[in-house]
Amino acid sequence: MNKSDKIFIAGHNGLVGSAIVRALQTKGFHQLIYQRSTELDLRNQQQVNDFFALKKPAFVFLCAGKVGGIVANNTYRADFLYDNLMIAANVMHAAFEHKVTKLQYLGSSCIYPKMASQFIKEESILTGPLEITNEPYALAKIAGIKLAQAYKDQYGANFISLMPTNMYGLKDNYHPQNSHVLPALIRRFHEAKTANAHEVVIWGTGSPLREFLFADDLAEACIFLMEQYNGREIINVGSGIEISIKALAELIQKVVGFDGKLIFDTTKPDGTPRKLMDNSKIQAMGWVPKVKLEEGIAIAYKDFLSHQSVLLGQ
């Protein structure tokens, strides 16, 4: 990519998209294109086609989508499948029709089977049943991956796909029902601390193991792969370090400064028992994450505090 190239960041206002915008701006790219969802509905094919015809981007980071935690995924199953299918199909087809130089599609580690062998290699996709609670979202992401590969196979389009692990960071979603586990715990501990509560209830047993990556680290990986990788196969992007939900809760409790007890509600689902990706491919290319988990949580909590009047009104 050249500094003067037109670059479209689909989903620029979200956790990952905003990190990509920050990283590109820091590196001196000055023709960044983005539009709010209220102005451009990526589920609407005509709007997307008109946008590409008008703006003519050369590069596309496709990180827009409907996302959420275990409750949102399991509650809005049709919405998660429909919205993410339509976004992927419309943006990729418009990118092909308008001859973009390159498109990067962001999937999710939930595309892998629930009981995939650890570390999870890219080749594990479609080798077993998915975790049922987020199956619609995972299926939509798998369809997006296969669509990107199909455009490459049939037309030679330079579309690549990468699979991020669980993300967190600046501009995260702290909705009480729809957020992912890490921001949900930040909010829960903060509210408990503010209310002088004696305990915080955590869903499940606390035993599942998860991997987390700071969004600004992912943004660096996205730009790195956009410039360095043109392959057909998907690429995992993660920290390579796992932590139990119990240990994560204790770490967030420490950062927030909550002194009460943790109660684990074992009547609630745990989800996938373990999900640690094999990141050897991207690391062999020369990329490694920089932000440690406790440091990243402290940064995220500071960002939460600076926006809490808005966030707590969700």
C-alpha cells in the first residue's frame, strides 16, 4: 500500500476498525474512507455498490459485522447469521466488481470446531461440530472465508482472510447483555466497586481457557498481512497465551480495584472448553504482539472510565 492509496475501513467505528484507522493514520496513510452505518448500510447491496462506484477504494479492510458475547449470539441467532452473511457478500462482490487491488476479510476464532485439537491450526476449519451458542455467527464467518477464496479461485481476486482471537481494547462494547467476556467483566467489577457490593457473579465454572489480543496489536497484524500476504489460506492472529476465565476475572478484579468475592454460577453455560490458536504462520512471517494482558486491561479500563457516562447508559 502507498500512503496516498484510497483505503476503505468497513466497520471503522468498532473495536478493531477504529484500531486499524489509528494505526494507518500513525503510519501516514491519508486517504482513509469510512462511513457510519446510519449513512451506509452494508447489508444493502445497492448502497454498497453505489458507495464503491463513488469512492473507488483501492484497498478494503472488511472488519464490519454484528458481534457480541455468548448471550447475544445465542439470543439473536437469525440476526447474527443474516447480517454477517449480507455484509460479507455485498462488500466482497462490490470490491470484485469495482476492481479493488486487495481486500482483507476478518473472521473469528469461533469458526473452529468446539473440540478442535489445541493449538488450533488453520487446517482445523470444518473438521467438526461448532459451539452451538455461537453457531450462526461462526457459519456466517465461514461463509465469508469461503466466499473470499471463491473469488480468488474463480476470478483471481486478491482477497485474503485472517482469524483473530478474542479481542479487547479501546472503544470496546460494554453492553450489559451483548458484550464479550472481558469488557463485560470490566463493567461488572466497576459497577460492583461503585456500589460497594460484596460479590460479583460470573457465568459458568470459570474453567474454560481463552486467548486474548489487544485490538491495536491486531491492527498492526492486519496492516502487516495486507502488505505481506497474498495467499489463499486463512491466517490465525492471536497472542499465543491462554488464561482461564477464573484467572481473567481475578486479573480484572485487581485492575479495577474490587475487593469483594467472586461467585461462579455453574448453572450457566461455559461455552467452548478451550480455544488457543496456533499462530506459528504469522509469527514465522515476522509479526508478534506487543501488549501484555494486564497492561492491555489497564488501558481498556482507563478508556472505559473516560467514557463511562455514555457506556453505562447503554
